[in-house]
Amino acid sequence: MSEQKTPHEQVASPSFTLPTLDQDFLLGDSTRGIRFMLEYMKAEEHLRDWGVRSTIVAFGSARVKEDDEGKRGHWYRSAKEIGRIVSERGGALHHDAELRDNVIATGGGPGIMEAANKGAFEAGAPSIGFNITLPHEQDPNAWSTPDLTFNFHYFAMRKMHLAMRANGLVVFPGGFGTMDELFEILTLVQTGKMPAIPIVLFDRDFWTRVVNLEVFIEAGTISPGDVNLFHYAETAEEAWDHLVKAGILEKTPLQADPPSSKPLI
């Protein structure tokens, strides 16, 4: 009689593990495209569940604090006011066949992002936080709606989600990340890869000192008309006025979410 052999080694081999349960496989080089797709699908599913049809995106420095003095404090307070104004007047509280328009969306972190999410929260509206994993971890702020607070590995997919529902963009002073997001949207609008949307740069003095667009025009690297892709604002109300003039419709809330239905925090 031949000796009976059990398949212990075969079952224990990593090759035998179901792909969906194999962490090493899922995080390997060959599945990068799948991970990229999953980052799109997971956020998309939650956004659709909440009926988020469009957003107003707020960018700015993560290093600004609520108790900062001078201009930096003004930036924080204004970002918070933008979050409130857009949420109250833009449609985040307006139920139109359970769809919401102009929901505040930020990068989900501290500083200006925190301020805009906090303004939406205090208005009783949902808001979105598109976080990103960084070498020095960026924790989500406490004011974005928990079920609309996401975490991305890929900057490209995060930027895609920030752009694809955007009805408008309000950009506060910031660093490299803010510049990256701003010029991404400017490029998409300039090249016609996305519809023209209102882009508002907060604090003209900061932006005109940091980016001298006249040099681009003199060098012939952009068209003179490209400077009309955006406007400047010094107050939250002025920023909102630019959004409205560009076609953002003011909506009176029909019904706010009951406090117990989907808690914001």
C-alpha cells in the first residue's frame, strides 16, 4: 500500500491563499492598479450614499491655527466662515430628491482645512475630508463628517476626488500642497479637461507676491486671458459673492438632518 500524504505544505503555501485574503499579494507591485481603483471606489460609494452631487473645495495651509494673530488668524476665521456660508446657502442642507449640492470638501487635516470643516459642522451640514497618508501622519480633524472622512495613499486619486465634483474652489494661503492642488485645477480648467468653475484666491497681497503671473504672460507661457480663470477675495462674503456671480445658486434649506440620523461627530 502506498503511504497516504496530506497536503499540509500545499495549504500553508502563500500561493494557496485566496487573493482577497493575501495581504502580501494585495500590497505588492502587481496589484498597484487595483489599489488605485479601490481608492476611487470606496470614497465614491460613501459619497453617493450621502447624495453628494457637488462640492465647494477649500484649500490652504495646514499650519495655520485658530489662535494665530494677524493675517493668519484672519485666514482661519475666514475659512471657518466660508464653511458656514457655503453650507447654509449652497445646498448642503437642502434635500432635493436626497441630493446635496456644494458640500464643503477639504484635505481633511488641520489648519485651513479644519476651519472650513468646522464652519460646516457648526451650520449643521455634512462636510468631506480627503485625508492623505504622509511620512509624518496627518490625522483627520474632528469636524469633517465621520462617514465622509477618507484616507488616501495616492495623491493622484485624492486630487481626482477633490476635482470631480467641484462646483467651485476657494484657495487660502498655503505651501507646496496648496500650490499643487491649485495648479492642478487651473490646468484642468485651462485645458478644458473639466468645466470652468469659479476659483477664488483669498488674500490678494499673498498671492500676487508669491505668484507673479505677469512673468508667465511676458514669457508667452500662458495667454493673457488665463488670469481671468480666478478672482481674489479679502472676506468670506466677497468669496461667496464670486461663487454666486459664477453661477452657484443660493438654496434655502428645506430640511436639515435630524441630529440622531447621521451624527456628524
